[in-house]
Amino acid sequence: MKNKIDFDSEVEIQTSCTHKEYIGCKGIVVGISKEDGVIYGYGVVINGKETVNYFDKDDLKPTGKQFKREDFY
């Protein structure tokens, strides 16, 4: 993945993910790990969970759904 995924975007966890229990799950981006303009990964709340999990940028695929912050807070 080369493009940045925006906050509050829905993503699907890909088969490259080392956390096998999350492969195929969907979640919402709530954090972005970025330093000096380089994106390393994302904080994602998996649907049905209450915690934030970190995923490498290549482990995620945007679904095309974009939510608003108000949808969650």
C-alpha cells in the first residue's frame, strides 16, 4: 500500500498480517504511526472489540467506507 489511509476509514485485515486471528476482520482507523512524513502503520479498532490494535501499513486494505468522527464519539 502506498497511499495514506485516513482517520475513520474502514479497513480489512489482509493475509500478510502476523496476527492471524484478525485476518479478514474489518475495523476503523483511529491512529496513524507517522514520522518524518513516513507512515509505518495504523491503530485500528476491530469491529466488536474495545481496544486499539497496531497493524503495519501493508496489512490493511481500505474498503472504501469513510465514517465521521461523530459516528463513534
